Amino acid sequence: KNQVEQSPQSLIILEGKNCTLQCNYTVSPFSNLRWYKQDTGRGPVSLTIMTFSENTKSNGRYTATLDADTKQSSLHITASQLSDSASYICVVSARGGSYIPTFGRGTSLIVHP
Amino acid sequence: NAGVTQTPKFQVLKTGQSMTLQCAQDMNHEYMSWYRQDPGMGLRLIHYSVGAGITDQGEVPNGYNVSRSTTEDFPLRLLSAAPSQTSVYFCASSRNAPPGGLQPQHFGDGTRLSIL
């Protein structure tokens, strides 16, 4: 069964600090991995999309990495801001046939001033 | 350009009632999808559409019906609501890639549905 596990479940950091969120998956055969940011009470917003051949993708202060061999991804947030407080969701999709993506449960990030 | 608009934002139903959750997008996207988000779980795909007149089942389709008569609209119908359908429902669209494809999905802000 396809699974996406995210860690930590929650994280509290001080404004200006960096942090890294983890995503491990067992989806096969791998097609792509996406990171979304979901603010409280809002829908998810796409941050990055990576395919098998990409191992790094940046979007401003957000940098995602992918190791397809170990089936791990990370999302690094640099110089955190209060507006980074949100849930970060990892989504992995398989190649061929099924169009059903597998969503992780998310990491809840709180940035304190 | 409003993106993906969902109505209503909140709804309380009694068991056995029916209702339709509305979703509209103004980006001329081919693909539209419905998800549910439950506490402690990842989003799960209910139904999706690859264009007007074409729909298919996702991971958790039971208890829900969809239709796609226009490119813009993709309503989700609960025929006989059950407490297990209490959830937050999100509609999403993407230009020309399915839910698991290589293009980002644009999500609405959700409908919070409680069934008593």
C-alpha cells in the first residue's frame, strides 16, 4: 500500500531560524513529489513539484530535496517568518494508471516572534 | 480572477439529508477534483473529472456523486448524509494534468460539513 509519512508532526521555532521538515514514502513506481503549504482555514497552496530526475527545487525561502533511492524528501525553510506558520503537506504520486495521489498528514509549523 | 470558489463555507446537516457542495473555477482548467480532509489523516481523493462530461472515482467515492456539465463547475452531491461524512471538503483544479500529475493543483478554501 502506498504511504507517505511526515516528521515531525509539529514543530515550534523562533522567527528568523531555519528548519527542515521530512517526508518518507513508499509509493511505487514513483512519478512526482509535491510540497504544499496550508494555512489554517484555507486550502493547500503548491510550493514545489519534483520528478525522479530532480533532487533540488527552490521557491523563495523554501527548498525541497529529493532522494529517490532512499525515498526521502525534505523541505528546508530559511530565515523563517511569522507567515510561515502553517501545515506543510507532502504528496507523492505513482506513474501509470492511477491518478490518485497519496497525501501525508502534514507537519504543523508554528513560528514565534 | 477568483480561482477556485467553494460554497457554502459551512453547513450542518441531519443524518439522511441530501445536499450539494458547489465548486467553480474561472481558470479554464480541464481537470477538477474533490477531496476530503479528516483530523489526523491526509487528504483523500473522492472523485475527479478530466473534462466536461467525464468523471471517475478516486480513493473514497462511496456515498458521493459528481457530474461535470461545464468546464467551470464540478458539484459534489451527498445523497443521504451520514455522520462518517463529517469532514472538510476541498475542490481543486489543474490546467491539463490529473490529480497526481505534474502540474500544481489549485485548491478552494473548503466547505466545513457537520452531519448530526
